[in-house]
Amino acid sequence: MSPAPTTDFDAGMLWLVILAAGIGTYAIRGSFIALFGRLDDVPEGIERALRFVPAAVLAALVVPQFVYTDGALALSLDNLQLFAGAFAVVVAWRTENILATLVAGMGALWLLSYLA
């Protein structure tokens, strides 16, 4: 088991950082609520851009798990997760079914791991 990460901050400073991050996050979210509360309609350009937010967030969370292994970029034939992920993407694109995507991706990863 690896040791817990340490920092030079004392407990008071850590709580101050957490509080500042919370206030900052609340202010950013509140500003959007206040801004759009004053508008009768959200502009079409913003609505179009906001449609891509879920896909962008999902990609930002998932892609690093496929392309990084042990903290290093792993775009090689040894990276089984990359192949299984690519297969899952194809299944998702063709079927548009979440369960089929999960089963295909995990099945591919297990099969590739067994064969390797």
C-alpha cells in the first residue's frame, strides 16, 4: 500500500483552499443562472454549443483511461484497452445501445486479455 500524499499546507490552509474552491464554483454556477434568468431565450449559438457538452465531458473522462498506461502515453499494439475501447465505440455508433456497448467493450477486453 502506498503512503498517503503529503503537503506543506497545514489544516487551516487546506480548509481555506476547499472553501475558496467551493465559493468559486458556486459563483460560476450562480452567474450562469443569473445571466440566463435575465434572458427570455437562450441564444441559438449557445444552445448549439451546449449540445456538445455531455459528449465532450464524457470523452475527457474516458479517453485518458484508454491512451495512458502507468502514467505514460500508450498508443501501441500492446494496449488492449485501446482496442476494446475502439470496438465499443463502433458498437455504440452502430447500435446506439448502452448495454450492447458495455457488454461488447468489456467482452472484448476480457477476450483480448485472455488471448494475450
